[in-house]
Amino acid sequence: MNRGLYALVGSQFLSAFADNAILFTVIAIVMQNKATPAWYIPALQSVFLIAYVVLTPWVGHLADRFPKPWILIAANAVKAVGGGLILVGVDPLFAYGVVGMGAAAYSPAKYGILPELTDTEHLVKANSWVEGATIAAILLGTVAGAKLADHSIDLGLWASVGLFLVSALAVLLLPKLAARGVSPGSPLGKLWGLIRGLLDTQRARLILLALSLFWACAATLRVALVAWAPAVLHSQTASDIAELTLYLSIGIVIGSGIVPRLIPLAQVRRVRFAGYGLGCAFLALAFVDSLWPARAALLGVGVFGGIMVVPLNAAIQQIGYRTVGSGSAVAVQNFFQNAAMLVSVGGYSLAAGHGAGPVATIFGLSGLVWLMTVLVSWRLPKQVAE
């Protein structure tokens, strides 16, 4: 660790903390307004994801064309503007989309700056520091943001805006870095070329499908919980819902921690057992009607999800290393995962607008996970490489 890395980790923690705090502040606004339609919360998540999907070809291009600290500062400023728009009374559906634009720009600069701050030998450790800070920020920001918002909506919004600005100030502690430069060609054309190169093998297509399925289900579950918790557990506040999602996040951390001992890369087909377990955990959640069984089911969803995702991430990085490059593979992976989440959450938004209940949605997620796990397992080649 050096001064630059400490500054980046600190900035990332503050920015991710505020990302989650502002989400649950908006959820608190919705829960306090009993007239808000059922489709509103999933629509909020959709506008955030739209920014990620639509801006994918350009945000990486910008992160290379300009010095990355500039992009990090600008992205935090855009997030702060989104929070400020809610403070002055702009509809959260629009304002949260502005926050999503800032988040979409922040992500590639955050990861792309790491090789400029450390050498290859310490790159994995630097990544682990950033990921650890992100996980801690998600866990703490979710609960703290919800509790602040339950006490005072304005306080929750001001705290989020303030943290975005402090995160931007922390970037000033980074060393001065020059722009890396971009290769010729349009961003859209380069993205299409990366997609074609990565999806050249059946193995890569199936692994990306499985990863996209998991994150689509996770995103849908997160927004469905906002309607499910009051209907089934009689939850009344954003803090109650934040504590439920906390168990989901803790489960992902546990699953991610134990999976290296369970599924080596050469045995990635074992992931199918985690997929079946994930389907069972969703089914269990659909049947529970009290707090502790619900927490246990959500913990199970997270554990099986973590076990499922980590080996698949490693597999797609390995494929990318042999084809388009591991970094480009991650960019393509993010595009597909965000697109899948957008379609899934958008579909739930439409269904909720037509009266579909959250329990039926969770039943549907269970069936979808089981079906897709069977199909992917049946088609996935047994060997590591084709």
C-alpha cells in the first residue's frame, strides 16, 4: 500500500457507502408515501441500470482519454448533483438516474487506475483492498443510510451528498497521472468487436449466461424485498428492509470466502450444485412468514450465490486472457450483467404495475434458477478449455 492506494481505497469506500445510503433514503421516501405505485421502486433500480448499459461503450473510453483522477472527481460530482436534485424536490426517478450516470463513469476509472498506482506483483492485493472497501461500504451504507433516512429524509440526503463530495476531495491525494490514450475507432465498434471475440466459444457464452442469470435474480430480489417485507413480515421502515438485505450481502461474503476450497477452476462444472442450492433458497424464502426464517433464507441465497459467482468469474477471466484480454472480458461481462439486471428488474416493474405480488415473483425466481441451471449444466463442456 502507498499513499495513492490509500487515497483510492478511502475514496471508493466513501463513494460506495453514499451509493447505498442514497438508495435506501429514496426507499424511505417511497415507503412514507403510501400512494406510491408498486412499480416505482423497481423502476428506480431500472433507471440506475439504464445508465450503466447505455454508457458502457463510452465510460471506458473516457477513462483512458483523460487522467483517471479527473474522471473519479467528475463522477462523484455527478452523483452529488443527483442527490441535490432530490433535495430540491426533483422526482427521484430522474434524480437517481443521474446518480447512476456518475456510478457508471466511476467504475472503469476506479479499476483502470490500479495498474497506474502499483506494480504487477501487488496488483491482486490492491484489487482485494478495493473490493474489501466496497463490500464494507455496501454493508455499512445500507444500514446507516436507512436508519438516517428513517430519522430524517433531508439528513440522509445531505449526508450522501456530503460523502460524495468528500470522496471527490480524497481523489486529490492521488498522484498526478497522465491520460493513457485511446486506440482509434468508435467506442461502439470496439465494444461490438470485444463481444464477438469473447463469445466465440460455447463455454464463454454459457458462463456469461449463468453469471447474468445470477445478477438478474439478485437485482430482482433486492427490489422485490421492498414489497415483500411489508406484505409478509409487516415491516414498516427502510431500516427493516436494509437489515434483510444485509443478510443477503453477508451470505455472498461467506460463499465467496469458502468457495476456493470447494470448486477449483478445473472443476467449474461443480457450480451447478450451487445453482440448485440457490433455487432451493429462493423457494424457502417464498414459503417463510417470520423474521428469523427469512434471514436464514436470505443468508442461504447469498452463500449459494457467492459459491456460484466466484468460479464463474475466474473462468470468464481465464477465457478473456486467452482471447480479448482479461480487462476487456470484464467490460463485456459487466455489459451483459447490467443488461440482464435491467431486463429482469424492468420485467418485474411491469408485472408489479399489473398486480403481480412479490411472493409470486420469488417463486418465479426459484423456478428460473432451477431451469437455467439444468440447461447450462447440460450444455457446458466438461473440459476447462475448448
